[in-house]
Amino acid sequence: MTSEEAKKIIETLLFVSEKPLSLERIKEILEVFEKDTISTLIEELKNEYQQNNRTFTVEEVGGGYRLATDSFYGPWIRKLFKMDRRDRLTMPSMETLSIIAYKQPITKSEIEAIRGVNVDGVLKNLLERNLTRITGRKEIMGRPFLYGTTREFLIHFGLNSLEDLPGLKEFSEEEIELGKKQLIDIEKEKQNETQNLTQKD
């Protein structure tokens, strides 16, 4: 492994790590470089970012290194993540969405029968956010609307298709809770990635 290759690997590790990486940890991963050499490579990265007028650099914090954005861009980054916080789903939304995801196409009354509460407001919010859509009408008395998920739903939860949803059989109460938990876990993972980026402010 050349020094240039090692530098690219260090850059990648700093980019994906949730926490600052110590020289010792980087050394364990690279295996073939000593801490002094790794420290030199990190300094080279910092100099390259500065020379190329990049919006981020490497900073040393908490006994390790991490990528961090220039403080100049802090106001815009804070605005972005304030908006993201407003975009987070409430627990009633997560519960309703998990039912729709696994039972679609499904009517409002069927969702309410499973949840045991009125879902008018929640459904309206999910429709407005384009996480659910009306897919047609059920051919029964009154021809109620049928609801399903959207492409935006897949994007939001990092899924390629509905086939990527964890498999569940016919819903029992426990399985509904499991489905909700799985979507919440995906949502939390997404929020953790957002927090990682916030750390670079």
C-alpha cells in the first residue's frame, strides 16, 4: 500500500466514522503504517483541503480526528438540520405508515381497526408529505379509498423497493409492533447519519 492509497483510505474512514478516530484506531485498520506516518498523512490531507479551498477540513477533537465543515458555513447547516427536524415522523405517523407499508392497498377504516384510533389527521399529513398515496377504491359498499406507499417513502427509508421491507406474515398485534419498530429503526439510522453531518459544523 502506498502513502497516497493510505491517505485516501484515511479520508474515507474519517468520512464514514460516527466518532473521531484516534491514531491508534487508524493504525489498527491500516496495519502497515505507524502512528507518526498516519499523523503526517492527516496533515497532508488538511493542507490539500486548504490549498483547494474546500469547505471542510480535518480537526482533532476528543483524542481523535474527524472531518469538519468550516465554521463559516454553520448558519446554513443549522438551518438545514432545523428543517430536517421538522421533517421527522411522529409516533402516530410511524404506526400508521408501518400498517400501510405492510398491508397496502388498505382503506382508512381498516387502518383504524388495526390502530384503534381515528387516523384522519395522520393520513392527511402522510399524503401531504407524499409518503402515502391513494391507489384506487375498494369495490365494496361506499367504495372507500385505498392507500399505499410512494417512491418518496422508499427514498425516505433508504429502500430500493417494497421487497426490501423485512418480511412479515399476516399481521398479529405483535407483528404490527415489530413492523413499526423496524421502520423506526430505519428512521433512527437516518437521523444518526444526519447527526454525523451536524458534527462537522
